[in-house]
Amino acid sequence: MIKLENVSKSYKGGTNTAALQNANIDIGKGEFVFLVGPSGSGKSTFIRLLNKEEDPSDGRIFVAGKDIGQLSSWKVPYLRRNIGCIFQDFKLLEKRTVAENVAFALEVIGRPRSVITKQVPAILELVGLADKVDSFPTQLSGGEQQRVSIARAFVNRPLILLADEPTGNLDPTTSVGIMRLLDRINRTGTTVVMATHDRGIVDTMRRRVVELDKGTIVRDQAQGVYE
Amino acid sequence: MALKISYMLKETGTNLVRRISLTIAAILTISISLALFGSSLLARDGVANATQRWEGGIEFVVWMNPEADADQDAAIRRSIEESPAVASSTYVSQEEAFEEFREMFADSPELIEAVEASDLPPSYRVVPTDPDADVVVELGSQFRNQPGVRDVVFASEAIKDIQLQANRISNGLLWVSIALLIASALLILNTIVVAIGARRQEIEVMKLVGASNWFIRLPFMLEGLVHGLIGAGFAVLAMWGVRNWVIDGFSRSQSLALLEGLKVNNAELINRSLWVLAIGVAVGIVGSAFAVSTKLDV
């Protein structure tokens, strides 16, 4: 599903600015992969490269069999429709309700109204927010906001879900709830790649762990632990 | 598709209303600049109509009698064409004179009804080699008493002066309006940049979930287009006002006999209005396209 061939990414300016160095990895369909490592190790860069928010300085990246480096800019949105993204800061629109935030993701890719009115309640039911459809993000707890963000990322049934520190702002109990939800989504066949600092979650879930250090993949372990 | 169009219109409308003061500023600037631009075009048209028979250096007109016979006409033609003091001349037949008359009074069909081609005298419009007033008068006067000639009319200094001053004024207006048009485009550009800034979060989410580039860009482009179109609409209204009250007012004025011919007919006004609308739309699109291409990194 995801393949990196000798991928490097460096930023202009400074001296030691290689965010990713000669990364090679193959992630299969339906896998759940944790990206671990200290801050600045290249986890977020890894995620941004998969979503083509950034381009690699070197190497090739394949998503669903396609070399995304060859995609022309007008095709990038179509790539992103197959990739859901969630973040530590949720990135919800405060002036829109829960239902409107989720519907927004379908509206802007031109889904018909009939599909939107069917899929939005269904996905909000799945993430456990059926009773909060008309609430605004500021009226929700952190865990609930992250569930909205997951609903928005998953409502279009993407092949891949990228999560950048999704539990970074949440307490441990709430984090467990979010991980259960991501696990459930993973079981539907969606490939999940999650960057995290949360040792407890990684050690409990025992999924594939890829460890980055200063931009280099130093460990790739099936059913791994945090360190 | 229906949802996409309604979404675009809704977003454009929200953007316009959300920053109403900027919207008004942009529309006012573009309408003032286009009103000046359009008025300068109308002034040109009016003066061109008023001085039509004196364009291209024509210094005097030899009016023939409609009843003049072919021999008389040939004699005059020969003496004009063979005169070394004449640079060029144009013969305007009765039909051509009637055609000009119809153009000039296109808005007064009753006047056109009342006149026939045979009522209008044919004429020779003469451009002398030397435009000096004394030379021209001497040359023109030679034809006055020849058989078949009804009259010889000279372009007065006043007409030449009107042409010169009107051209200066309309050129001045044109340059001022071009400067203001550039200001309008920049104002629209800044309005769109502010709109993009205010919606940065939404744009970020749209990009993440895979909205197409045009889907993100189009509401902003439409906003610029609406600025241009509404501004041009007001400018067109102002132009109709200028024609109906200012230009027609001059032509009705008894004290300025020379300005009686100052007229802009409906066809000319519609033509200029369409130009102004097209330029308004173009300025709106150019301003917003520039904002979108430089500030909206999709």
C-alpha cells in the first residue's frame, strides 16, 4: 500500500537539516504501523511526504502502487481523497457544528447531498458522537473533538489513515478510547500509520513499530514495543 | 454538480458580505474609475460626431447645388483636383450625406423620416496643402461664385479648438481612469488576500480532504469577478447619466451653437457600456487571479 525507496528529505538552510535519510520501507494493505522516535526524528516529515504536503529531496514514494512523485499537481487532491489525516490539534472548524465539520469533507469533494445526509450520521454513530451532531467543537472535550476529526478523516472511506500524534493532547483514559476507534477502523482494512510519543499505547497494542532517529529508520519491528 | 455550484455561490456570497467594508471600497473604486473611463470614451464619440465633417485636416467644404448639372459638377471637380494648393479631397454624394445624417440622428427617427437623400446637397471636402487660415480662405473663396456651387464653408478656429481641447480632456480622463483601474485591481487583490487569510483554516482542511485546486480557488475568483461586474454596472449607469444630462445638455444649449452637434447615439452608448462591463470583469478576474496564484498555495 505504501512503499518508500531510498527517500531523503532535507530542508534548505542550516547545516544538519536532513529530516529523513535514505528511508526504505514497505507497508502492506491493512497494516497498523507506529512511527516512534524523539521530537525532530522525522516522524511528521514521514507523514507529510505520504500525503504529498511535501516532496522528497531524493528517492521515490509509492502509494497504492502509484509513484506520487510523478503526479501532476491537479491530481494531488485525488490522491488525498484516498488518505485520511488526523492531528494532535484536531484542525476542526470552530464555526461549524460537528455534523457540518464532517459534511464539509464530503461537500468540498463534490459528493451529492443524498450521500452526505446518509454518511454523516452513520460515521458519527461509529465514532460515538450521535448525540453531539449539533454541538460546536468548543463545546466538546478533547477526546470528543478528536473523534470528530477521525469521523471527518474516515467518512470518505480512505484506503490509508495517517495520524500525527493523535493522542498528544489527550489524557490516558481518553487516549485508550481513541486507540480503540483507530483499531476498529484498521479492522475494516484501512492501513493506519500513526506517529506517537505515547509509550503506553505502543506497548499495549503490540503492532509493527518503525523507529526513527535523526531522520534514519533505526528499527522496524513486527509486534514491537516503544523501545 | 448542482451541489458544487450552490456551494460556490454560497461561499462567494458569504465572502462578499463578511468583509462588507472592503467589498464596498473595491466596488466604489472600480465604478469611479470605469465611469471616468467610459465618460472619456463618450466625450470622444460626442466630439467626433460634432466635428465629423471636419476630421482628417479638412479645412473647407464646397457644397454643390442638388440641381447642379453634370458639366458644372465636373468643372468643380476638375478645378479642385488640379489645384496645386489642394492636398486631397473627398466627394460626398447625396446618398453618403444621407447615410451620415442617419447616423448622426439615429435617435430621432422622425427627423430621418422627414428628410430624403435628394434634400441633401452633395459636397467636396477639401484638405489644402497649407493649413494657414488666410491661404485656406483665399483658396476656398475661389469656388464660391462658380456655377453649381451653393456655398463654401470653412472649418472655423473654434471647431479646431474644440477638437484639440476635447481630445486633451478625454486623454487626461483616460490616463486618470487607467491609474484608478490599476488601483482597483490592487484593491481587489488585497481584498481577496484578506479573504484567503480569514479562511486559512478552512482552506487547509479542504486541501487535506482532497478538494480540487479549482474548487478552492473558484469562490475567490468569483468574488473578484462580482466586484468588477457590480462596479462596472454602476459605471454604466453613470455613463447613461453623462450622456442624457451632460452631453445632451450641451447639445441643447443655445449659447454654445458649436456644441449643437455634440451627440452620442444609443448604439454608441451600448457599445461603450459593453466595453466598460468587459473591462470591469477583466480587472476583477485579473486582481483575484493574481491574489489566488500568489497567496493560495494549493
